Amino acid sequence: MAAANQISREDGKRRVVIQANVLNRDVGSFVTEARAKVDAIALPPGSWVVWGGQYENLKAATQRLAIVVPLCFVLIFVILSMALGGVRPALVVFAAIPLGLSGGVFALVLTGITFSISAAVGFIVLAGVAVLNGLVVMTGIGDRIADGVDPVKAIYDGAMERVRPVLMTGLVPAIGFIPMAIAHGTGAEVQKPLAMVVIGGLITATAVTLLVLPAIARLLLARGSTATAADLMPAAGEARP
């Protein structure tokens, strides 16, 4: 019987390394399935299994994100409340964020890309752009309400005024991520999930900011308003913003 060519040790104990490359699926679900099968095998006494590599990095990154992301959102909400002068305007901006993030989810599903840490980073970037667009629109609305304009008319005029800035903020980053989305060389497995989440999410976030956010603002800010649909239409000969 031939002896082992090499005996690896760690902390004075023998170690056997089994490697595998995961393709076309996420590492987390693969390890969950593989662990269930390995646990069903009776190992010799004194033996144990440690899962490392990319899974270990994924687990550590997930734990960090579980702490960092909520803290960031709380901080952003506090800053928005201070910038917009109240909790309600900040809630309007935050209410549109989940709808914007849905575009990133649809992009991953349509392209068949599995969720990864780079995709999670893409969702964080997407949330930041959605908050920025919402802040741009709510600033225009808040300025008009502060000037005494009826809330419904202020929402309509403020949203119409910020159409072009929101389109520029959403489309320019999306175009910039296209080279990463179509990359096929070294590092593409990291770039593509990030790019697809951002591109798909920005399209949805831009539409949500221009169409849904004013409706949310109407529900939270314009209760009891006396404005009518005729008041929102521009007068004859008056150009839209």
C-alpha cells in the first residue's frame, strides 16, 4: 500500500483539504446542500469538517453587512429628517427605496445571476442613488410648501421641475456600468452581479422616483388639501418646468 505523498498539519493535527469550484449557483446554497450530505457520513473518531474558502469569506462579509447596513440606513434617515425638516418627508423618500431595489432583484432573476457579496454591494449603491433622487424631488416639493403653495400643487410642480435632474442622476451611472455588465474576462464574476443590480435597479428607481414618490408624498403630506385637478394644469400659454 502506497504511503501519502504529503501530510499537511494545522495546530499539530493532520489536515486533508478537499477543493471544489462552484459554477452557475451561489456558494451559500451549495455549501448548505453539501453540508447536509457530508453530515450524513459517519466520520472516524477525532475527525471534523471545517468549511472555508469563499464560503468563509461570504459568511464573514454577511455578518459585517448585517451590522453596517442597518446602521447606515438609520444614519441616512436621521440626515434626511434634518435636511428635509421633518420625519414625514424622510419617510416619503424611504418608502420608495424598496420599490427601487426591486429592479435589482428582477435584473438578477432575468439574467440568471446568483446573489453574491458584489450583488449586495450593488444594492447598497442602488439605495444611495434612490435616496439621492428622492431628496432632489422632496427638496423641490418642500421649498414650495414652505412658500405657502397648496401641498398638492407643490407636489405636482416640484416633481415636474426635477424630472431632468432625476433622469440625469439615474441614467448616467447606468450607462457607466454597461461595460462591467457585458464583461467576460478576468474578474467578470465579480463585476457582472454589481453592474446588473445597479443598472436594473436604477431604471426602476428612476421610474419610482418620478411616478410613485409623488403619490406617496400626496398620501403623507397633502392630507386635507383643497387643490383640484384643474389647479394642477398649467395655464394657457404657460410652459411646463
